[in-house]
Amino acid sequence: MPIKVGVIGTGYLGQHHARIYSEIAGAELVALVDTDEKKAQDLAGKYNCKAYSDYRDIIDKLDAISIVTPTIYHHKIALDCLKAGKDLLVEKPITVSIAEADELIKEAEERKLILQVGHIERYNPAVIAVSGMIKDPKFFESERLSPLLGRGTDVDITLDLMIHDIDIILSFVSSPVVDIKATGASVLTNKIDVAKVWLEFENGCAALATASRMSPEKQRRLKIFQKDSFISVDYQSCVIRSYFKKEGDISFDIVEPEKKEPLKEELIDFIRCVTERKRPKVSGIEGRDALKIALDITNKIRKGLR
């Protein structure tokens, strides 16, 4: 039997959740929800499912749900869905606070439900490929730059863009963060629009991350420095360049993994986790850990802006 799934929130990203669920094996797209009912109806007509304006009207009709609303609504909607016994994929960031995230994690654990967080870059083929190339990293440098698109501005850049790189770096460094230095600025919105952070880990590794929505063009890059090698990852082109010492000289390899749509891979994995009752690659715990660092960075920047 296919997993009956619904999408709450049919904005820019929610539309893609709906499209993909309508395509993938093992899932049956049953319902879409948006407070703008006409928007939900238009999309539901396209994918042959039903539209609603209140998420509470669909909970009992579904096995699993994607929550793709503004972050401030994640906790309330997710908690209601978990209490009704539904498996969830909640887009990042998991919630606006650690207390809210902890409550969702506890509820999911007690009810033995799937709680996955939508950190899409974990499913980028370049990230998956480079994960097998990382051995005892010493330093990371990430850049995630975008033009001001008009969406995502309900949260600081730390929670909108930088949190992706925080999650990736945390997944590669099995050591706690012991120090954070951060700076940033509000430029065109009342939120933090540009941020730079220095992270130090207990094991001696360090990371420098930059995020901005003030760039003329989109850039997504990660550099990894480790003994005898330097690896550069371009998330957009899905190209990895590895530089290393060989016979006294510097050689390099180029790796180009097969391109796949990360969101599609993420939702396929969610349906697999629901079907097989497997722990997600990014559970509520990993989502909470990334949120904790992102909030610490945000607070440090805000103190500096006073």
C-alpha cells in the first residue's frame, strides 16, 4: 500500500514537495493545505488531489505529512500532527527555538514516529560523494551567497541559508563546538542579511562560514582542508576538485557525481523511512543541533549590532 501523504504550505518550496510526491513510487499525494485556498486548489487540480485551508481537516486522512510553512508555525502544526500519530518531514529550520524542537523530538520518540528535518544539502550528490573523501579534517570554509529574492526574509540569514552549512559541517566533524565568533549586518530587511562566523571544535578543527542574501549572483561552495589534501565542492555545478601531494608535486582529481534533484532524493528517503521505520539521515536531533548553533550565531551578531 502506498503511503498517503499531504503537504501543508504550498508556497515556493511546498509546490515542489507536491510535484515530487505525485511522481515517486510508494507515495500517494492525497491533500494540499494552504491558508490561500485558491492557491491550494489550483495546485491540487494539477496533481489530482484535494485542497484544504485548514491543516486540521487532513490529519486523519494521511499517513505522513510535509510541513512547508513559515518557521513560526512549525511547532504548533507538527505537534498536532505528532499527537495524531503522523510521521513528519518538517522543513528547516525545525522550529524557532530549542525548547520547541525538544518538545517535537520528545513527542516523536515517545510515539515512535518519524521526525525528519528538511536539510536538503545532505542529499546533494556532491556532498554525498565528498563524505567518503574526508578524513580527519582540520579546517572548513563555506560560502552561501544569494541575491535578495523576497522569500526567506521572515528569518535571519543564519536560519535561512547559513544553517545548511552548519548542518553539513557538523555532520563531518564528530566533535562539539566550543567557541563561536560572529559578525553580520541588517541591510535591506529588519533581519540579519549578511553573516560571517568562526567555529572552533573541541578536537581542534575550525570552520569559517559566510552567508549573504546581498550577492549579485548565487554561489554555494565548501572547502575542506586536511592533511596532505584540499577539497573544493561546488554545490551548484555538482563538481568536486581534490588537490593532493604526489611524488613531491601537487596533483588533482575532478569528481562529477551523477546529478540528481536533492529534494526528490530527500522525499524518496522520507517515504523509505516511513515505510521501513528507519531513522532519518537528518532526524529532529540533527535539526535541533544545527538550530542551536544557528541561534547562538544569531544572538552573537545581534549583540554586536546594538
